[in-house]
Amino acid sequence: MDALTVDSLIKDSPVAIALLDEDCRFQNYSTVWLHQFCPDHTDIEGKFFFDIMPNLPLDLNDVLPLALEGQSSEHTGKKFLSDNGAFKWLKWKVNPKKNSAGEIDGLIVVLEDVTEQRKKEVIHQRALEVARIGGWEIDLLTNDLFWTDITKEIHEVPLDYVPKLEEGINFYKEGRHRNTINKVVDRAITTGTPWDVKLVIVTAKGREKWVRAMGDVEMRDGKCVRIFGTFQDIDDEKKMELKLNEVSNRLAIATTGSKIGIWEYDLTTENIVWDDNMYALYGVKRKKFNPNNTEDWTSIMTPEDMEALSKTHAAALEGEKDYNTKFRVRWPDGQVKHIGARAVILKNSKGKPIKMIGTNLDITELTQTQMMLEKSEESFHEAFERSNTGMALVGIEGNWIRVNKRLCEKLGYSQEELLKTTFQDITHVDDLDKDLQLLYEVIDGKRDSYRIEKRYLHKKGHTVYAILTVTAVRNIDGDLSHFVSQIMDITHRIRAEKELTRLLEVTKNQNDSLLNFAHIVSHNLRSHATNLSMLTGFLAGEKDEAEVTEIHSMLKDASESLNETVIHLNDVVQLKVGASEKMVLVNLYDTLFTVKKNLSVLFQEKDVTCQVDMPKNLNIMGIPAYVDSIFLNLLTNGIKYSSPDRAPLLKISSEITDKNVILSFEDNGLGINLKRHGKKIFGMYKTFHRNKDAKGIGLFITKNQIEAMNGHIEVESEVNKGTTFKLYFDRTQIK
């Protein structure tokens, strides 16, 4: 064949073929080659192969030189990355080209792009893997059995497993499943009939698994020579199907037992189909009631319910809302039944509704119960809001769910403000643990309610006393839902009780004072009267002028002593008369400064050290004269009863609490034996040291003065170490 003929055959070849010289340069090539692999070139003759085609598989770099040495090469499809970044597959055949002398003078290269074919093969293989579909084949001439890898995986055997014909059948579960596969295979061999069955196999690991076995035969001269087919793992699908059937059967039993009616409406034919339960729900007979007849519907439903049902139907078809409604029907015997209806809408591939499937249920008892419940709730809420007692619905965590107007008024909050708090936030800290302990007992089911007296904190800061009654509310399952709290304000009662207690205490103190006063009058005046009576008696019978003069002197002393006693008694009487009306704001620091100034000469004479730790703006409500008298008495006592062994030291300090201003007067003097004298230390005419100036009236007056100002006094003392008096002034009265 001449060269022109060869060139023409190559150019017109239907495959991509090229002739290369010994330097791998193009000598000739087909039009198909140029179009498929060199579309950007019009002529590639004489050009280097790898310059024109730089992105071919790297394997060709080795193949071409070897082919020039006489080694042919063929590949069914090599994957590589193309210029645009996509993967491609290339099939090639490379053979050495020889001249007339039999010498190699070039190469014959045939290329084929098999990308689309390989993609389809990959997709097909992945589809088989995802669908768990394996293949198998039996050659009846040799009895050889072949399984694909997926078939082996389904049977849970190793990939190097070599199946045998008799073993393949034995994988099917003994009994119905094995008998069925034997029967369909025998029929196929005999008659050439293919099969498609769903059976259970027992895998090599002993697990039962549903599979779909499909098979066909190849006949030759009327005789079956090959059987082949597919094997699919449908275990999950089949088990779901069986479970669905089981659920469907249970649903059918449940709907019959619970009298749930099922209906179906074909939107294309406008035909309605009812099951038997539907007719029973409506109290009608199948032969006498046609669900497709408007007149039959009109006979059992009110016009307003018919209109509402039509609107629900239309809205559901438009996708505006779900088909979920209720309506009333009247039975032939006059009974009115409430029906609840739900439905789902089936659509075609274009999204157009084609069918409605729904259920009906008799909800008459439920509706009546709900109506009674709503009426009960309405009554409760009416009583809740109008109650003269504070009421609240409280969550398990202590949050307010709902509060009435009365509670808000008592605590000083608006409803919005109170709902942002918890009951713990406004409970007095000393009452919280007791309240929570009882609440936890309710939560734990140990009690259903409790009642306690507790204190709340008003928005303005003062205390609100209340009787709290807490009752548990449980849901239909018996689980705790919330609490109902009733809060009765007893602040006025508590304050009245405290005032009564205070008055009783005042009365007791007054009675004690009167008793003490009566004792003093009885004892002291009787002593003075007896003394005067004896002296006047002596005077009447005495003739001696000197003795008479002596008796006159004694009478004078006795009269002065009687006058002093009367003055003291008068001071005691006047202490608490109208004390509360004389209370004004008193600055303690200024009062102390004045008293110290008045005692400055005495301080210097006795070498007294006085240390004061008190703020200059410390005020109380009191009687200035009483405060001045108390300070004067305590300071002079500290000096009067100082120790001869050390210089007098006085320390005055203050402390402020929520209820009191506390002043401490501490000295380092002789001290008092409190075990012996503690009960009578503030008694009238009680002295504890042999001081010639002691009259036993100062501490008695001091105690009465501070109590007249609603305070009290305490004493701490140790012999030869000193004494501390603590004065408690009521700071709650400060205006």
C-alpha cells in the first residue's frame, strides 16, 4: 500500500490515532485526534508529542520510550487530572512502528477518552453499593458459582471466599425460605422462567437477614446452561415494612376499640368514603345516609357549623392552616354530639392536592368537661381578682405566675414589678428557711399544704406581717404543677400585739415601781416618823437645857432627812409622768461634751483620763434633762468608785444597730460583785461600797429615766477590774 493511501486512512480513521517518529514528533494523525485532544491547534505535524499534550497521564512518559525499544503497551482506562481541574479517564494502545527493513522508526499511538463510560460505571457501582445490590452467576456446564464483593458482604463471608453451589442454597433459612428458593430455581432451569422473591438468609455470622433474590437463565438448544442475577440486602426495608404492617394492624384494632372514624375524600372525583365507625359516630345507618349528599349533611348539622366546616376545608386546601376542627351533629333521637376532626392532604408530584384522609372522634364528654372546667376557672379567677386577701399562683421555682390586686397593694408593687421577682426576693431573711423547708416537703409529696406566719419586705422597706397558706396544685397525672398562695396581712394585729406587750411591760414596770415606792414610803417614812416621835417624847420629859438643845439639833437633822426622802420620792414619781410628750431630738455627742465640761474641775482633781469614741452627729429621740442626768450620774460614779491603786480611766463608745443606739460607759474602778448584788443593783437606796457619799438613789433614777425614754440599761462588772454600763436608746423613733 502506497504512502498516500496510508496517510488517507489515518486522516479519515474513526478513532484518535497518530504516528510519531523516533523523537516522538507527529508524522501523521487522524482528524478525530486533532478535534478530541488538540482543539486549539490546526496542524501539529512535526511538533513534539509532550509539548502539544502536556497534561496526559504521567505513565505515558515511560510508555513511549519503552515502545521505541520494542515493548508495546495497552491500558483500559487511566485516571488523570485535566487542564480544567476535572478528572478524566484515558484508554491507550502504543505499538512500535517498523520500516520495510523491520527496524523501529517510530510509534503508532491510539487514544480514547473513556471518561463518560467510566463515570457511568462508577455511578452504577456506587448505586449498587448504596442499594446493597450484589451479583451472582452459576455456570451449569462447570457448576462454578461466582459472587460479587457486595454479595459476599451481604452473606458476611470474607472477600476471598470461594462459594460452592450447594453452600449457596444452604444460606437460606431452613423451612419456607429454603424451600421457596429451591422451587423457583428448579422451575427456572426447567422452563426458563425468571424469579424475583424476598426471603430470609442466615449469614455466616448467624444473623438472619431479609434479601431480594432475582434470577434469570440462559438457554442453549432448549437447555439451561447459565443462571445469573442480583442479590439485594433489604433487611432494614423489610423489617420496617413488617413493623408498619404490625402498627397498621394495631391501629385498626385501636380505631375500632376507641370508635375513631376514618374517612377519605378524593378531590379528583369528589367522592367521600366512610368506614363503619363514621356512621356510628353520626348515629346514622349506612343505607340511609350518604356522605356525598349535601341534604343528608344539612339534616344533621346546624348552618353555622356547616359554614365553619367549609371554611376549614378551604383553608386547609389552600395551605393556610392545618385541617383541625370540631363541630356538632344532631342524632336522629335528638342527642347533640361534638365531633373532633383532623385530616392530612396528599399531593401529586406537582404539589396539587389530590386526596384528603382524616379521622373523626366523639369529643362530647371532653367538650362538656372543658366547658365545666372553663366555668370553674372563670369563677376561680373572678374570686382570685376580687378577693380581699392577697392571692398568687406560684411556680415550683418560686416565681410568681399570677398575682391579684390586693397582694400588690399590700406589698407596694405593681403587678409588672412583682411578676419580675420571686417570693424568696421579698421574704424576710429570718423566715425564708422555715418557708422553704415546708415548701420542699410539699414538692416531695410529704404534705399537700402548709400554713405559717411569716414576714414580707414591703417595696418601701418596712416589714409586712402575714399568715401564708400554701396549697399544691397537681395536673391530671398527679405531678406537681404550681402552688396557690393566700397571704393574709396581719401587720396591724402584730403591731397591736407588740404595743399591748409594750404597755403590759410598762404597766408591770409601773406596778413594780409603785410597789417599790410603797415599800420605800412604808419603810422610810415609818422610820422617820418613829425617830421624830421618840425625839418629841424625849423633848417633853427633858429638863436639862443642854439635853434639850441636843434633842432640838437631832430633831432638825431628822426633819432634813425626812425632807430629803420626800424630795427623792417626788423625783421618782415625776420621772415617767408625761415623758413621751417631752421627747425631742437629742445630740448625744454635744450632751456628753457639756457634762464633761461641767465636771472638768473634778476630772483635774482626780486626775481622770476620759476617752470618747462617738460620732458627732449621733442623735436619738429623748428628754434632754434625762440624758444629761444619766451621763452626769454615770461619769461621777466612775470617779466616785475609782480604785485607790490606779488613776481613773473612763471610756465612752457607741454602736449603732437597726433598732438601737448603744452607748458604753466603761471604768477601771472598784467593780461590783454581781453574783451578790446583781438583782438589786438598780434598786432604790442600794449601795455596794462604803463610800460616805453613796445614797443608793443614782442608779435607780438612771434606770427609770432611760426606761421613760423607751430604752434600757445593762451592766457588766468584775471586782477590782471595773464596770461597764450599756445604754440602749430606741433609734426607730427618730423622725
